[in-house]
Amino acid sequence: MTPPSSPPVADLPAPGRGLGPRAAAVLVFASSAAVLVVEIVALRLLAPYLGLTLETSTLVIGIALSAIALGSWLGGRLADQVDPHPLISPALGVSGVVVALTPLLLRTTAEWAPPLLLLVAAATLLVPGALLSAVTPLVTKLRLTSLAETGTVVGRLSGVGTFGAIVGTVLTGFVLVSRLPVSAILIGLGVLLVIGAALAGWQARRWRRASAVALATVVVGSLATAFAPGGCDAETRYHCARIVADPDRASGRTLVLDGLRHSYVDVEDPTYLRFGYIRALAAVVDTAFPTGTPLAAHHLGGGGLTFPRYLASTRPGTRSLVSEIDGGVVRIDRERLALGETTGIEVRVEDGRLGLKRQAADSRDLVVGDAFGGVSVPWHLTTSEALRDVRRVLKDDGVYAANLIDHGPLAFARAQAATLASVFEHVALVGRPGDIGLDPAAGVEGGNLVVVASDRPLDAPAVQAALDTRETDWRIATGAAVAAWTGDAQVLTDDYAPVDQLLQPHRTRTVS
């Protein structure tokens, strides 16, 4: 009996004009890379208005993935129903226009119609993300001319698309953001996409006209972006940065990062401290160590370097090592905030926790925590493992003082106090009476608090006297008062530190 023969492999009808393998690879690579560039840069655009939080990152990633899924599905459906070739050019062209106009749309919406910001942000991510993601199934259908090579074609283009996404991610994170403003990145990408659309549809006269209109729209939108609100004096690797002069004090400057006031610096008088939390830090340190005695200090986070400048001025000979992750902020300190060659301040562009690990044991009198990512302390600096490293670096009588920000029930601040209590023998809180539980009738205002930890007790009456001298209404709580305020708050660890979830939506524009 003759076994049945395998059915012949049928050829697929070529839909319209074919597409060469190189052109197909370029289209898939470029469109996949563009999606990731838009996603990463969108986070930078939204940070000044929504904060650089886990929720913001999750939102942007979720929208981007939704766009990729929608575009892939719709692109595949359309490719099976019509000739895919004429669809590629408009997908690239419309994407380019939307991408180039995104800075103008988002910044204008944030300024004039804040309630619509999330809707506009979603649209500026969904539209180009879906259209660019549709390119891969459209191109794949054009390359599939025989069932015998289905796996090869699909696998090759899938790999090319993934590689494009990797290149887009790495190029944006390591090169583009550190060298170009985010608006320039998106406008440049938009121009490239429109040019790609023109090349892809050059044979059709109507696409030539459409590409010319699209390019003109991009140019006009680019010019308008220069006048859009929300501009930066400088865009660093991590922030949109501005320096705001104090109208009431000629030498006063405020460093604003992503719309939040991070530091106030008097470029002529480093002993002038404007923000309440800085005055609280000064009260603690001036009390904990003999007046004028030079210290060995490590600062986690630099900002405007207000406190290192204060120590250099009031305690000559102090050696302050600052771990500041954003080299752009350090450059602003030197160029716009008159840092110069201030004696005793060494700034290293590095992550604070990695900087801690490099320090020798028992080498510092003081460690100051003043690092913020958006409105929250970076979670990896809040855990018991990180704080054990702080304790290792401190001398036996050393002091750790950290600036925190929290609102609502102050769940994060309580968790941080509980974590410190698991590492150090003594923990104190400095803040408004209602915030630290000393005056329940005053109510919780939220905002900045300073938490202090050491293996030696602090002189609370002396700290309070120093706070009063500095004309602040802040008070200090120690011992049983701190324990009662902390309650059963969780201890944060490297394995579990939901800092962003513990924080309440911020209502202040000052974080450090």
C-alpha cells in the first residue's frame, strides 16, 4: 500500500509589490527602536508634572505595551485584508508628526489644562506606538511569498525588531538623554520618521505631497515647542533643571528639578539656610558635635550642596564627600551656583549606595541622607541593609541624619523610623509637632521631616534650643515618643521596600 504523500507546499500570493529583505529589516528595526525611544523619553517629559515615581514608570510602560499589542494585532489583521505596501508610509508619517509634536502637546496641556494631561499623554504614546508596531506585521506579510519560508521570515524579522528595541533603549538611556534635550530627541525622531515615510512611499505622488505636509507640520511644531511652557535651563541625565533667582534676596538661588524646589543656595552667604529641613539638620549637627570642630561627612545626594557649603563655612577643615548621581546637577552647581573650588567638598558622580560601599569602616563622623528621585527617597537607600552600611561607615559616636518627605498617614516616614530603630540604638524625629505626634490637636501637615539615628543618645533639649534659635516651629521627639509614633510600621529590606506605595500624593513643591 502506497503511503499518502505530504500535501504540496503552496505558494502565497504576493500582495502588491514585494519588499526586499534589506528594506524589510530596516523598516522593522527602525520602527521597533522608535517605539522604545518614545517610551523612555516620555518618562522624562512627564516627570515634572507627575513625579518620577514607580507609578509614573508603570503607567508609561503599561501604555507603551498596550500600544505595541494593539498595533501588532491591527497590523496583522489589515495585512491579511488589503495590500500592506501602501499602509507603511502613512504609519511612519503620522507617527513622526505625533512624536515631534509630543513635547509641545504635553507641556502646553500641563500648563493650561492639567486634568487632561493623562489623556493627552496616553494618546501621544498610543498613536505612534500602535502605528509603529503595526509596521512589523505589514512588512512580514510582504516578505511571506512561500509557506516554505514562513518560520525563517517571521523569526528573522522578529529578531530584527527585538534587536531594534534593544538598540533604541540603550541608545536613548546611555547616549541621547545625556547629550540632547528631550524635545530635541523627539523632534529629531519625528523628522526621521517623516523622511522614512517619504522614502517608503516615494513611488506614489500622493505620499510625496503628504510627506511634504507632514514635514512642514513637524517644522512648525518644532518652532512652537521653543515657546511652549515648562522649559528647562538645562536637561540633565535625570532631570529638567532650572535656577530661579530670589526676588527678595539678590544672592539667593533656588534649584528646581522636575518642577520641585530641591535646594536654596545663597551664593554669597553659605550660612543662610532658607528651607526648614536644612535648619533642622544644622540644629542637630551643631548640637551633636562641638562648635567649630571639623567633621568627616558623607552626603548621599547633593542637589545644590547647601549643607556641605554650610559645614565648610562653619567648621573649617571639614571634609565633605558628596555622592550625587546626576553629573548635570554637579555641572549646574559649578556654573550657576558658584560652587567653584570650595575647600573641603569633594563631589563624586555616583549612586549613593555604591558610594557608601566604597567607604572604609569607622571613617565618618556624619552621614547625611538627602537623595530624592522625584518626590521620594530612592528605595535602595531606605532599607535595613543600606542603613547597616551607614552604621559601618560611621564612627562609634557618629550621627546619621536624613531628610524625608511624606504625607497623609506618614506611612513611609514611620517605616523608615522603624527600619532605623532596627539598626541603631537611638532614633529621633524632628518636624512639625503634629507630624511627629507631639501635638495631635495640630493635625498632620506632611512634607519634610528629619530623622536622626546614632548609637549614642542625642541631647534633645539642646537640639530643641537650637531649633528655637533658628526661628522654626519644628520640635524634636525621642525615646518612647518615637516608639509610639512609629507603632507597628514595617521594617524595609532589600527584599521588600514598597516606598512609592507607602508615600501619599505630594502636595508640596519642596523636597530637598
